[in-house]
Amino acid sequence: MKAGLFSPYLETMGGGERYFVTTAEFFLKQGYQVDLFWKKETDTAKIYDRFGIDIKGVNFVPDLFSNNENRLGRYLATTKYDVLFFLSDGSLPISFAKKTIIHFQVPFTQVKRNLLTHLKLRNAVVICNSMFTKRHIDVSYGINSEVIYPPVDVENFLPGNKENIILGVGRFFAPLHPKKQEVMVEVFKKLKKVGWKLVLIGGVTGVESQKLVENLKSLAKGMDVEIITDSSLPLLRDYYGKAKIFWHAAGFGEDLNSHPERAEHFGMTTVEAMSAGCVPIVYSGGGQREIVENGSNGYLWTDVDELINYTTRLIDDDKLRESLVRMATLRAKLYSKENFFKAMDKIV
């Protein structure tokens, strides 16, 4: 059996790429020969260092989907695959594989539907990473997609010796999908809790991303704020294990009716934090509302005052925090790799 997998975003190495790489791992474990369509050579050791996922058995092959040359030949090349897994950037593949799976991680809304769109989707299985994404994709493409939640390595994000740390994890990615780290720094300044530290961890890609980091450092000057870029996986796990509280602000201050893509589409870092015994206090938008039950396993905030009040409540009441931790760690287990593999097995 043969599976071909395509993602236009592989080199960004974010949460969505964990989904993609884990899908490759799934097919390898099922005994498939796995081809990854990618325009340049990629080191599987680098992928392992970033995600802790071993895909040494995959083959990196020429990209069939990003090259406009010899289109007919490229389309016909898909016939040799039993399964084609296509992570969409809004586009749809022409596929002659026995089964085509199209995966959406972004709630695209500006979609022009036509006969070709219908033909591309007619025999495809479409999956989304959250109900939030599904609602928008179903309307945009006129389909009824399925939801397979992202796989989180909950077995390896574990509680450690807790310290007075508030943690934020997310790429320093300003233009398209801002994580609003600057909001967290401003709120931490207003929080005024002596003995507490804010730690922001995320990847840096490109000039704009680096500018954002420099601006954050300037904004945080004189405060107990640590900014860590391009962290190793062991260091990231260590901070999850040490932190007591997890903040997330993506979507705050945005018109999410007009721009749903600016919300958090699911919230993999939120699940990682919950698994490691951090109580999540996350902006109430996007996929976060499918993970966090307000007051049960964390808190959902809509304005800065709520974020400060919920955080203060947890800092001042260890018993409350510990009760939420218990519920958070239980909730995180729903998004395990094992459950992801079971869901994928049903559609393949």
C-alpha cells in the first residue's frame, strides 16, 4: 500500500505541522510506503528534534502540487497512491488516488466555488481540526466535513515541580495569525504580582517575526519576563512542567466574524499545557472553547479585566488551582495520539 502526503507549510514546524507529521507516522505504522511531496530535501532528524516523532521510513519526493509544469503528468502520478492526504492552504487537489483526504486547519471564508471545486471534492473525504474550523469550511465549500482533533503528545507533557510561572507558547508570527504576545506582556505589567514570572516561548520565522520579538523585549524591559525563541523540545517540556498557569490571547481585539482565521483554530499548546498540569486561561474564541470548560478545567476570558481577575484568583488560591489541574489533565487525554490514530483508522 502506498500513501502520498502534501503540506505547503512543512518548513514552519508549528502545531499544524505536528498534525501532518503524525499523520505520516500513522501511515508508516499501518505498513504503508509513505511519500512526502516536498520541494526540497528535509532532514527527518530535524523533524524528530522538533516534534519527537520518528518518520525515518518516509521518502521525500518531488512536489506534485506546487509546480505548474506538466500538469497532466503530475495529475496522472497520483493514480499510483492508495491514499492521498492533502493539507489545504485553501486550494484543492486534482487527485486520481484511490482515496483522497483533504485536511483543513484554517477556517477559510473567501472561497469561489465553481464546477471544478465540486468535482475536486466529489469523492474526497474532508476533515477539519476543530468544530470551529468545520463550521466555516462547510459553509465556504458547501460540504459536510468531519472533525479529527489534532494529536497531542500528552504522554510526554507531564507536571513537574511547579514554580510561580505564567507561560505563553506560540509562534512569534505577526502578520497572518498573531498570537498577541504583546497583550500578555501588558497584562502581566498590570497584574503586579511579586514573585511571579512570565515566560513566552515560540518559534521565529522571517524578518517580521524577529521584529516582533525585539518589540516584545523592549516592552518587557524592567519586568520579570523571559522570551525564549526556537526552544528545544526538552526545554519546552520543562517549562510546561514548571509553569502553574498558561495564557493564550490569539483572537483578542479582532473581528472574528469577518476574520475567523485570526482566532486560535484549535489550541494544541493549550492541551499540552493542561497535560503538564498548567491551568489554562485562554481567550474565548475559536477552537479554545472546545477544549476549555470555563470554571471546570480552566478559564475563558473576553477582556483584559477578566484575564487579570482569573489569574489573580488562581495565584491566591492553591486549592482552587489544584482542583482545576486535576480536571485539565483528564481533559487533555482526549486529544492523545492513540485517539487520533483510532479516528484516522476509521476514515482510511
